[in-house]
Amino acid sequence: SFFSLGTLTALARYFRLPVIIDEAANNLDKNHLRHFISLIRDFAAGYDVQYILSIKETDDFPLDGWVREFADDLQIYRVEFDRGKKHINPVELYA
């Protein structure tokens, strides 16, 4: 994930597109995921690139834990299903 982030960022800057990473947390434990999110925040600020990540809700990405450190830099959405309808709602990290 860390190596491909550099390549994706370079391509995003060249083509002026956002970086979209599906299942970004796969194969990363809690500590590495935290560093990965931190690196993305630094890249977003330093290279003016937008990052869109999909991460399954897991204990390694605790919304009430270390993720709050990034509250000013992240917008998190929760996808929920109710009787066959999909609902996408923002998650408030300051609550």
C-alpha cells in the first residue's frame, strides 16, 4: 500500500485526478493503518491531491479512538442498508 501510494499520487498529479483506493485497510494492522492515513494526509496537503478511501468498519479503524486525530482532514461516511435501500450518511467524529 505504501509503495503504490507514491505511484498513484504521481499519476493523480499528472492527470489532475483524485486517488481512489478500495479496501485501503486490507493487509494493514492498526499501527500501519494509522501511519498510512497520516501519510495520505501529508500527501494531500503537500501535493494537492484528493484521496478517496473505502475502509470497512473494524477495530483497526476505531472512530472513537486514534481516527479522531484526523477529524479535521477526514470526512467519513457510513453505508447502511434498510429493507433493501442503501443509506449513506456522514459520521460525526466530534460527537
